[in-house]
Amino acid sequence: MYIKLFTVQDNIALPTESCYVISWLKDIIDNYPKNYTKIFAYLQFMYSWNPEDNPYLAMKEEDREETILKDIKADFSTEDDLIQIAMQNCEKLFELPAYRTWQALKLALANIESFVKVSKITTGKDGNGPFIMSAMEKLPGLNRAFNEAYKAYMEESKLEVRGNRFNSLT
């Protein structure tokens, strides 16, 4: 199942109904009356894996948080207790089994990219040449696996709406 914390209307992030029902999200609204929309935007951009509502999805993990905080002009601390609770809960809510597989493949591809980017090819018994050549040969297959894992995640997170109730399609 997929969760969406806010919708954008007239260039303003508005909390969804879930934010008023789930206690730890309602706590954000009640305790951060001037910042809750920015906090919800931060949470959505950090934890959502849906490209329709997360422009930061393709960004490297190590750059994501700092960039999001800067871009939304965050004037709150992610170290605050209520925000920490929300971060931990959002991580659980957004994480599905197919997501974990996709995330692992994304990290593996990023690690290979980083290694190849900074490594000079060396030869000999302990050289990295064979690894780099093997990675280059296998990269198309890794990319296909990554894309298939992402499609599986998106299928797993699709929702069907009937009346006022959300039903998982899977």
C-alpha cells in the first residue's frame, strides 16, 4: 500500500486526511503549526518511492536529505523528538518487500558506479581490471533487474479507490 502525506494545491502543500488521523502525524500538525507542511514535504521526499510525488527519487542517497532540507528552506530540526518518531514511522510505512529489493539493487549499482568512477584500471594478479570489465558486461542485466524491481515495487504499492476506502490491488 502506498501513503501520501500531502497534496499540492495552489502551490501549497496540504496534509492529507491520514495526517489528521494518525497520531504521530497529527502531533506534527499540533506542535509545529508554522512548519508542518515543510515537515510533511521533507518526509514525503525522503521516504516516498513514487516518481509522481518525489522529484528527489533519483538522487544519490548521501545527497538527498541535505538537498531536500535546503530546497524546502527547512527551519526545523530533524533531530527533534517528534520528527524523529515521524521519520522512523515513515520509513516503516513506505517500506514494502519489493522496495527493499529495489533499494538493495539501487545501492549496489551506486557502489559499482562509485568504484568504477574513482578507480584506475590495474592489471595483474591483484588488479581490478577483470572486475571492471565484468561489471561493464553485467551492467545492462543489473539495470534490467533494478528496473524490474522498481516496477514490482510500484505494482505492490498501487491502490484502488472504492467509495471512500483504499484497497490494495495486490
